[in-house]
Amino acid sequence: MSIVEIFTKIEHKLRPVILKLFKPEIFISLYTSSRNSYLKKLSNANVSANLSECIYEQSLFKNRLKFRNDLGNAAGFDKDGSLLEFNYKIGAGFSVVGTVLSEEYSGNIHKSIFGKSNPWTPLPNSGSAINSLGLPSKGIDIAVKNIKKFKDRVKPKDFPIGVSIMGHPLHKDSERKLKGISECVDKALEVADFIEINESCPNTEHNDDQSSMLARVTEVIELRDSKERYVPVLVKLGDLGDAEFTIKFLSKLKVDGIVIVNTQKNYSTLLPRVSKRDQKLYDYYTENYQGGVSGAVIKDFSFEQAKKAASVIDNLNLDMIVVHTGGIATKDDIQNSRKIAKDIVCLREWYTGLMEAMGSNSWNKVYSKLI
């Protein structure tokens, strides 16, 4: 067991105690300031899961891609592809790199006595978290380079790599934003096994009206179709809205699937699901930083949305899949997600749930115990 794994388990047990000891603003600053250095340590962590125990094979997109299992690490965990080897060795069925941008970007900056960093906090007693990272990115070129290096060095088997892409938050002009997305997609298509278009980041300004989404997704699909190799394109949403309208709309654009749901911002609705021991922290964070809520607190909503999506796709007999994300953390969550519609809700993604699992399980067993 590596030092970073031991630290993770100790820190996870102590979180509720740390919350009791410090005011919310200090607690947030502590976790915000330590996030990047912790993730960097993961890239060198010694993990050697028995990958033969992590098998739940899925062949999707007309057998173009084979997944060794149906649970992968969601965008946000590995911003630039530096954690691909960790993700592969821990047993993930696939991994999503990003969200990446056309140019380097610092994201939202939190200033404290611990320095400058991107704000986030766990909700220690709720199996959840809130982040206001604001899409920090080293840029598409770094991500592509890291994916290439990983593939050349490790030669992964049945481990598709997705790249999550969004328009740059500083590109206010729609034409410039669209150009940046196109640049990202064009470069990502060289190395990505699938593309995930992020249409739902809660921490940046983003024009999500129908005409703007039409322009973005159309541009991506046309660029994909111009290449010799077919790369599936998925769209990540925070909410289906009118489910039938949304799915029909995306199906006509030849989107291969949807990822549902992203983090959520309906704070008052989610509050009753937050442990009372976390509510002071929750209120302070959402009032001062806003941000998207993830983890167990949004699980009921994510399941409801996944069921709606599957029902529409089934009723309309569409050739689309659903990637279920949001609040997935346990074996029961995965089994219940699989029961929604096995041939439609084919894949699952986690991030906050993964971090919770890493805090309470041997890293060599995190995936094998669930799959």
C-alpha cells in the first residue's frame, strides 16, 4: 500500500472531525489548496489491481469499441490525461480526459492564506462534494500529448479513452468559441476513442439555447464525419428538460449518445438530502462560491433522468446509448443502473463516488468489488 493510499484512508476517516474543528471558510481553503497536489501524487501511486477481476465486457457503437467493464472515470478527475495509467491500473473500464479547452485557462481562482487554487469542498457526512473549478485546463495540446504517451507506453486493452470538450470560457464571441471547439475536436480525433461534448458545466458562462447547441454539435459531427476513422460523439447534459424533444433533437444531429447528469445547482431542492452535519458548510459554500453539487445528494435525480432518457430512446427506437453519471458509488448503485435498460444505459461514470470508494477500500479492489 502506497503512502498516498494510506493518507487517503486516514484523511477520509478524519473529514467529519476536521469539519467540526474549523469554520467553513477554513475547511474549504484547506481542501481547495490541497486538491491539485493530491491528484498529482495519484499519477505516481503504486496500484496493481487484478484486472481479470474487473471484467463486465461491453461492445458498443456497432462493435467499434470494446469496454472491459461498464464503469469509467468521469471528466473532471483527469483534466489533462496525466492520470490515465492510474485509471487503467485501478481497473476502470474507460476514462474521460478533460474537460479540455483550446487554450490554457486557470479557471475560477480562490484566494486564501494557503494560496491561490480552484475552489471545491467535500461534504464529509453526505458522500458528496461541491466544486466551482471553472474549467481549469492546460489546453488540448497537452491532453493529446499525454494520451499518446499513455497509449504508446501501456498499450491498453479494451480501455477506450474519451475526451471531454467545451468552448473556452474567455471566448465570448460565439464564432471564436466555435472555432476553439473545432480546434479541440480536430486534435482530439487523432487520439480519442470517443468525444464527449460538455453542454452543461455549471461553473462557467455558456450559451445553452437550442440554436447555439445546434451550431456546436453540428460542427463537431461534420468534423467527425470528415475523418476516415469513426469516433462516437456523446453530449453531456445537466438536465434533459423536455426529454423527448431533447433526445429527438440530438438524434437528428447523429449524436451517438448522451451523458446524464452533470453536477447540479438547485441548492434548495438538494438541501434536504444533505446531512444536517454538513448543512452549515453547504450553505456557506453555495452562498459564496455557487458551484455544482455531485455525489450521493444528486443520485435520485440522476436515476430519474437516466430512466427518462432510456424510455424515450426505447419508445422511439433510436440508435443511441445513455451513459449514466451522478451519485454512483456502490455495487447496488451499479446494479440498479444496469436494470434501467441494459441495452440503452450501457455505461456508467463516477468521480465523487470513486473518491469515496478510494477512501474506504483497498485501491486494488475498488473496481473488482463493484463490477
